[in-house]
Amino acid sequence: MSEPSPLLEVSGLSKRFGAVVALRSANLSVRPGEIHALMGANGAGKSTLVKVLTGVLRPDGGTITVRGQVRAIVSPAEARRAGLMPVYQDPALIPDLTVLQNLRLTATRVDAVRHWLSELGMSGIDFGAQARELPAPSLRLLDLARALAAEPDVLLLDEITAALPADLTERVFEVIGRRREQARSVIFISHRLAEVSIFCDRATVLRDGETVGVVEPARGGDARIVDLMLGPVAADVVQAEAQRAPTNAGSAAGHVRLEVRSLRAGNMLQDVSFSVRSGEVLGIAALEGQGQRELFDCLAGVRRPDGGQILAEGRVTAFRHPYDAIRAGLVLVPADRMQALLRQRSVRENIALPLVSRIARWGLINPRAERRRVNQAIHRLQIDTRAQSQVRRLSGGNQQKVSIARWLAAGFQTLLCFDPTRGIDIGTKRQIYLLVRELAAAGSAILLFTSELAEIPLACDRVIVLFGGRVVQVLPARIADESTLLRAAHGLAAEAAS
């Protein structure tokens, strides 16, 4: 018996953003009535492929064929006409509008949305409530119900279950599983291998923007998927790990600067405990949506935890504002440089900002001392100040250096680095990791999350792995190879090492 013709076929799809190649040669074939997983490590090109298929981005090359017909998908409206409907990672509802207003804005049938919400076990949602008032699971299922209301041939789900509890996840799979009977298909992106193994018929794996394999997860394909995602181990990472100087992890000399006890926040951060000592770099490894953002937000005073304790220098703290965290010695370097910087102001003004904010408490700042501290930070990080009149004119790497330099000038006890090397060149990455090691050697404590698992051994002494908002593994960074971390981050943690 011959296989049915593909419902959706992608051939040689490519997409560049300047010098960055997001998709190199992506191929994908989805059969009618199939739940097809799209797998890959962070940065492999999964979300870019979804955005190309749904008309948000235009490809540079390749073809998209739907039901045997080549389609030029140049807009979301064209994707919808072709029968392709997405549910993205972030809610697609306007926060200040009510649910009903959001549905009317997209000309979505309200009765159809109510039907699908009932099927998903969420019939109690108030359509008169503003979107911002609804919890994350409700927003995710509203997006899904809106997509289902369009009756698409191919439903594209990007991390739909990441923010859902187990009962709602089960309802989602019950609903999308019934699409098989109608010969309609689902493209399912998830970091949870257990879900992929149970619910998906096949999985296409991307690595560095290319399709590297197609696997049947139910036939023992978990290990094969991970192997395809990892690819060959980068030689320079291995060499850097081998040459890295010994660190003081576990040394009795370092006292505990930061301790977290049973921290909880929302649905994502469930129960996290750990401590970081003076002179130590503690790495956080986690895939998208496992509670790492909520953890850093709580530690930086951006949000209040729902339970648990944060201890800074042995004292229980209660942060109501980021200033409270800064006063306690905890400072944040975010992945989004523009979140931390004043775009229209100069390099020097941005670096000096924490010094200026202390005037009310400490009196007037000596301009000469301020200049000296700012200059020392610029020199230490080798910041290119040729475009210093406005920090927005700097490269991304130099902008990130500025966000770190301000804390070098101001001083701190614990540095919270949330994916600090995202989107910057390899040379600047190494500079930042070298600085992190120097800061730890000088007595600071560093908490470092990176989405690049291979970079964990470059800077860290220990690493904890988060999955489902909990710590599932703790191990020395020297044995934290990418394969071990990836398996743990997918909920396949081996026996914890210490």
C-alpha cells in the first residue's frame, strides 16, 4: 500500500537575517492526519520555520507545497487561506482589550471559540475580562481555541504545553488527537520528549537551520532524536573546558552569598532551592518555559514570589522593587540589552547610572571618582566607544558589555546573568565568560543561565537543571557535557551527581 501524498511539504527552505543564517536548508513532510513533531536545540530554526509557514517571515529560498499545490505564503492571511494556522509561544492577544474584543479584531467566530474552549475544559473563561487579567494557561488555550475555530488543515503549535498543568495538557492532546479522524494534521514543537514519544507519529529534527533526520519516536526514537539535535561536539568547547583553570567550587573559604529555599512563582516555578557561594559560578540549564525566567525575575525584584524564601548574605529578604534587590547586592544582566539600557543616552551615562541613583543615600558623587570608575569599567571590558553619544548605535555585543560595566563601576555581591551572550559574536562571548570567572575569583557569586548548553563548562563550577519548575539534577560543570544536560532538560535526568 502506497503512502498518502503529503498534506504539507517544505523543500530547501532558507532564511537569513543579515549575516545570521536562521534556516539553511529545511525540509519537512507532513502526512494527512499526522501529529508531526518539529525538534531541535535552541537556535536550530524551529520558530523561524513556523513563522515562514504562517506568513510572518518571507523565505529567501525553497518551496512550500500544500495539498500538492505550491503556495507563496506572503502574509498571515495567505497562510490562513492555505489552511495553516499557528499558536505561537507568546500569547497573541492584545492585553488591554477584552477577550471578546480580541476575537472581533481577528474576525473569529465567537461561538466556535466557546465550543473549543468547552472541549478543552475551559468553558468558564469570562469573555468580558481583559486579556491581561487572565492566567497564562487560559491565554494559551484561548489562542488554541481561536486557531481551531478557523478549522485549519495544519495546526502549528509552538510549545503549547509549556505553560499548562498536566490535566490541561491531556485535554489538549485529546482534542488535537481527534483531528486524525478528519485527515487534518498538527506540527508540534516541544522540548518534552516524553510528550513527543507518546503523542507524535514522526519527528523531524533541525540542527543549525538544516533538517538532519526524521524519526518515529514511538519506536525507541528518544535517544536518536537527542543525538540528531546534538550533532558533533564542538572541538573548541572541549578544548576550552580542558584548559579552564581549576575553580573554588566547594571550597570552604567561600561563604554563601545567595540562598533560595522552596521558591514558587506562578505556574512555572514550582519548588526551587539552591545556594551560591562567594567565588562560585552556578549555572542554570533549562529549556524554554521551565521556570528560569520567573526565578531570575524574583531574584531581581521584578516580581514577588508566591512562596519560599530568598536569603542575601544570610538575611531573609523581601524584594518589592528591583531597587530592593540592588540594595541587597543582587544585580541583573538581562538577555535583552535594551531592557537594561537608556537607548538615547551615552555609554558613560549608562554606566554611571547606578552611581547617580545613590546620591540621595550617600551624598554627592565626586565627579573625578565617578569618571575613574566608569573609565576603568570601559577599559576592562574593551567597550568600543566610537559611537558613545547614544548607546543604541553600538553593536549588540558592546551594548551587553555596557550593561555589565555599570555593575563593575557600582559594585555588587551577586551577579544574575540571564542568557548574557544571546545573539553576540563568539569573541565577545569569550570575553564575557572570562570576566565572569575573574569576578568570581575576586569573591563575587554568579548565577548564570544560558540557553547554549555547550557553554556551561566554559564558565561554571556547578550546574543545576530545571524541568517543570523544579531542580531535577545538580552536577559539577566539568562533567556537564551537552548530552547529559540535554537529556536532563528534557525530563530524562539521570541519577543526580554531586
